[in-house]
Amino acid sequence: MQDLFCIDPNKMHNKTLSDKVKQFKETEEGYGNKCELMENYIKEYVEEYAKEVAKETAKEIAVNIWNIGFFKDMQQIANITKLSLDEVKELLKDKPA
């Protein structure tokens, strides 16, 4: 477990882990692989975060539409916000009509 927190591969106890860390840190190929892995991770993270933000924004819009009385038809709100009807019903279940 200590090796996972070790920055210097020469101070690691596990030879296999030490060799892989050296490869990532000290070779051109390893550096390229590390960069590609990070780029992929960041891309996946950003895409997932954008989906979460979009979903939360859609929920806020649905509640606001209901609260101002612009639409009182839950199906229309679902269509506008791209939320499912069940999601809209759950959001608005405690809101006055």
C-alpha cells in the first residue's frame, strides 16, 4: 500500500509496480501513454459532468415553468425539458397545482 503513495519509483518495494511507474515517467512511450490516458479520463469526466449539469438545469427549468404557471401540463414540461414524464411528476409531486 505504501508504494501507491510513493512518488519515486526507485523507493517502491514492489518491483512490478516500480517498473511500470518508471516506464510511465521515464520513457517517451510511457509519457505518451500517460498523456493519452489522462486525455481520455478528462474527456469522459467532462462529458459525464456536462450530462449531470444539463439534467440539473432541466429539473430547475421544469420547476420554474410549473411555479410561474407557464404550463400546468406535465407532459408539455417533459417535452420542453427532455425529462421523462416520471421525472417531472416526481419533481412536481409536492408543488401546488
